[in-house]
Amino acid sequence: MRKLPFSLLVTVAFSCALICGCNSSENTEFREFSDQDRINSLETESAGTSPDAIPESTSQSPIEVEVAASSAEEGSPSPDSEPIIVPMSTAPEVAELGSSSKKPVSDDATIAKVLPANAEVMSPASTSSANPAERMAPLEPKLLIAEKTFQIEGPNQALRVSFDDIDLLKVLNMEPVPENAPEMFPDWLKNLDGKRVLIRGFMYPTLSKTGITYFQHVRDNEICCFGRTPKIYDRISTILQAGKPAEYIQGRPYDVLGTLRMDPIYEDGEWLQLYLLEDAIVLDK
């Protein structure tokens, strides 16, 4: 029998011992933790994870996780369960498309933006109890000024009259002015018909700046410049004397001398004219 070299026998014995040690069921010897071992470990941990645990790495955003946890709590409430808190520093800002605000604005804030600061905001209770018909109800006409006298001014012996003197709200408590208003005029107002009067006011904007022969003589500058529609008693149709046209006077008062007429024109439920000044002259001094 041929003898094997001693070195070869030692090598074969060491190899058998190493193979037997790696296949042993007892994992007591140290070995390197490979990439495959790491994958197997993650799969094992994932399979053994409880339903209440939240993975450290997830594709869901923190807000989605919180919503899912809230839905689960609503479905099966538990007094011992703790809410999932998402740190505000990690939660993204959520805003509606096309809106710059991060949360819905309250009704009060909307109202405050929309209304002036000094505007009165009616509460829902007062709105529901208020009757619009009562707020819009016309005033009952009644005589407020029974007697009135006027001063005579200038070489033409004209009566000094103001817009307050012909204000039907102040004289007859009329708002709005009914169609039969002239029938309720007091005698002192009716007696102004045909009288030469001086009345101070403003010129309502005209189509031309020069050569004006007809215009509306109005009560105040607010009517002229800010587009407010004047009341029928806040304006007087004015026809100038032939050959004496006027230029447009903007933003300052002036006197008009003319013959006052009660010349009511009421058509289709609307007042077109109540007072008229004929043969008038503009005294711009």
C-alpha cells in the first residue's frame, strides 16, 4: 500500500473539518454578515412586524400617515391608543389650488375684507328678524313747515331762496316723492311760482364747456363730481336768457337769477322735472 504524504493528509482533514463546521445546525462560530444576510434579515423583520407598527421608511407623506391612523381610530376606537403626532416642522403646507391662504378664511374675516372698517355688519339674528318691506316703506307725507318768508336781494328785487326751502323731505316729509306731490305743496311754496328768485348752487356737468344755454342747477358739489343721482327737489332745470350763454363752472358755487316755475313732469313712474328757472342769468361772482 502506497503511503500518502503527511502534508496532504493534514490538508484533507482540515478541509473536512471546515465543511462540517459550516453545515452544522449550531450557529456558534463567527462569520461575516453578507448583503444577502441583510436582505434576509429585513424580510424576516417585515414578516414579523405588528399591524400597529409604522415603518421608518415609507412612501407616504406624514400627513397621509396621520389621516390613515385617524381613520383607523374612528373605525375601532381604543381608549388606550395614543394619537400619532406629526411634527409641524416636517408637515408640508397645504393650500387650495389658486388660493394663497393656508387655511379657509372665516366668514367674519371675509366680511372684514370686503366691508369698510366703519361699516355696520348686521348679525344673522338681526338680519332674519328684520323685515325688508318695513325698511323700504315710504314715509307718510305731512306738512313740516307751515309758514316761510324770504328776503329780497339786489336791484332786481329777487327773493333769496335756498335748496333747503324747496326740499320736499324737509317741507313735507316726502320720501319718495309721489306723483301728486304738487297738490300737497303749502301756500308759501306755491306762491313762489312766477317769482324772480336768487338761488345758489353748482352746475351739473354739461356736454360742452362754452356757449351753454341750458343746464341743471344742483344742490351740492357731491352731486356734480361724484356721480350721485340728485333727488328731484335737489335740481332745477335752468334756461338762460337769449344771447347770454354761460361757460361751465366746475367745483364752485354761484348764484342764478331767474323766474321760478313749478313745472312738474312725471312719466312712467319717474320724475323728470319738478322745478324750472326761466329767463335766467348766471351770476358768477
